[in-house]
Amino acid sequence: MPPIVKTPEPPYYAVIFTSMRTEGDHGYGQMAREMVEMVSKMDGFCGVESLRNSAGYEITISYWTSLEAIKQWKEEPRHLVAQKNGKELWYKMYASRVCRVERDSFFHNS
């Protein structure tokens, strides 16, 4: 997946998930791979960008065509398991924000 997602023409939606991880993996890596594979097949999903620093702070932004698509992802049964594990095992804290993107621009210096 490219480092910067090519999104559709606005408007579209972004879910910004910021988090601070706990120590250790505790199955996080495997579940993260599974979630990316699963979400990539969902209608309305446009892509994801994610960065984590060595201290465990992470920002993940997923892009969507509609609020309904975001709702379907949030309520997907396997994703609900991941959310539960996130609260119990993987995160010290997190925030999730849903935003409507009104405009965007891209630059690439080749």
C-alpha cells in the first residue's frame, strides 16, 4: 500500500485513531494484519495510513466513502473482538475521531 492514500474526490470521510500502546505484542501484530486484510475488502473503504513511534504512540487514519461504511466496519464482528482486545490488552489510551473531508490536495516531487 502506498504511504499516502489516493482518496476519492471530496467529500469523503476520515477516521483518525490516535493511541498509546501497552508494552509487548499480546497478539496485536497478527490481529492488525487480519484487520487490514478484512477492511481492504469492505465496500466504502478507500485506504489507510499509519505511523507509530518507538514510544508506542500511533496515528492511523482510514478513509471512507460514507458514514454508513464506517458504521458497518465498527460493527463487524471480528473488529468488535479487536476493539475488546484493544481495551483489555493493547492500549493505554486511545481516541477515535470521524471527520468529513471537504477538500484535499496532493503533491508529488518525482
